[in-house]
Amino acid sequence: MTEVLAVNNGELKVGAPFVNGATVELEVVTEGKDKKVITFKKRRRKDSKVKRGFRRQYTRVKVVSIKA
């Protein structure tokens, strides 16, 4: 990952918007789907309802190293 906002190794560097030359090395731990989210809309007319659901996908990562 090359878009690093801030680095602190003794002194704090804050980028505008990103810190030049800073990288973060990541390791993918798991990939999967989150719990199901249900959206339900109901209006007062007959047969005027909508039920939809989805499961958001996620990737869990582990920070291996930060190089500034």
C-alpha cells in the first residue's frame, strides 16, 4: 500500500495528502462475507413492500512492516 497518511518513527510525518516514499506491507489473513443486512421498505398500499438483503464482502489484513 503506497497511500500512507501519517508515519511516526520518532518524529511524526503527516502527508498532504500522502507521505512521499512511505509504504506499508500487508498480508491477507482471511477473505469472506459479513453478516446479512436486510433492507425492508413498506408503504401503506396493498402489496407495496420491498425486501432486499445483501452480504458485504471483506478482507482482513495484517500489517507486516511500515517503511518510511
